[in-house]
Amino acid sequence: MGPTLPVCQFDQPCDRPAEAEVEAVSRATGTVAGRTTSDSAGHYAMALAPGDYTVSARTSSAMRCSSVDVTVEAGRYATADIQCDTGIR
């Protein structure tokens, strides 16, 4: 996510991970297959059956987060990095 500060300084990062509610929706059925909350470092995990999903995040602030399409294969982990925009330019 980022930037989160209106003015960036050399020794301080301008962005940070977002705590968010994360949801996976099955692209085959359109139903919610899983929900979880990310931690303060922005990490999250959920157990999903093999299939195709759209993963999205919702924060408590006015940030806009993109959705990510993910395919989960049997016996494998999938990664979905969700980008959120604070609107600060």
C-alpha cells in the first residue's frame, strides 16, 4: 500500500502494509469461498479448495484495493499480493 504520507523523507518509508478484511470468491460459482483478516504486516492466509478465485481486500480507511485473480492447484500454495491505494499523491 502506499504512499501513506504526504511528504516522504529519506530515512522513513512512504508506504506500509495495510490491515484488511480479505475475501476469496469462486470464479466458477460466484460464492464466497473464504474470508480472513491480514495482520499488521499485511500477511494473510486461507485454506481454499483447488479452483479459480478472485481475492479482494477491504480496509477500514478510504483506501481502494485492487482485486487479484488466483488459481489454486491441488497440493500447492498460491500467492495473491493485493495493492491498495491511499489516494495521496
